[in-house]
Amino acid sequence: MLVDLWCEADFKTVMFVDLWCEAESKTAMCVDLWCEDDFKTAMCVDLWCEADFKSAMLVDQWCEADSKTAMLVDLWCGADFKTAMLVDLWCEADFKTVMLVDLWCEDDFKTAMLVDLWCEADSKTAMLVDQWCEADSKTVMFVDLWCEADSEIASLG
């Protein structure tokens, strides 16, 4: 499953999340996250968890650019084929754009993924996406979601 998410707010905040989960290979997840705003902030977080090794990971990552952009990622994974991952991500650009991504993945070869995403920019655009994927049916899903606050356009493809 791959989610490409980018949101352009009043201050041109761009966020890109690449997420994929492979249940047949005992749940290998990698999140590449970076954010570039007008102040040239670049962030990259590589997170991965292998269930066979019963890994538990907690990452707190944040970035402040001129005290305007703040990003926090809380990721934790409990393995033993009962992997639960929750990513809380939000980005505030001049306190106008707020983005929150809640992602859960539970495997045991029954991978279910649910993404609740919404973006509010100047209280103009609100978007909610519920996406899930089951690994047994070998479902490959690709979601391109983008939101432009100034034109109040919300698109999902």
C-alpha cells in the first residue's frame, strides 16, 4: 500500500508520505517522510519494524522552521505477528494548516490498514479518507490525495 499525500497550504507546505506494508514478508514497514516549506525545512524519517524480531520502536521527530512549522511523528510497533502501528502526524504552517494521519496496521497475514486523513487550511478544506487493504487477497492500492487550500479543491484519485 502506498499513500502519496501532499498538501499545499497558504505557505506552500508540502508533505509526502510513502508507506508500504508487506504481510507475507512478516510485516516490513517503511515510512519516508519529509516536509519542505518556505523556510526550506527538510525532514526524512526512515522507520521500519520486523515482526519476527519482535521489534518495538518509538520515534519522536519534530522540525521547527522559524517557529512556524512543527512536525511530530509518534510511531510504535508491537510485534509477535500482532503488529499495531499508529502514526500521528501533524504539521502547522503559521498555525493555519493542520494535518493528522492515523494509521493502523494489524497483520497475522490478515493485514488491515485504515487511514484517517483530514486537512484543514484556514477552515476552508476538510478531507477524510478511509483506506484499507487486506493482504490475503493480494490487494494493491494506490492513493493520491492532495488538497489545495487557496482554491478550496479536494481531490482523491
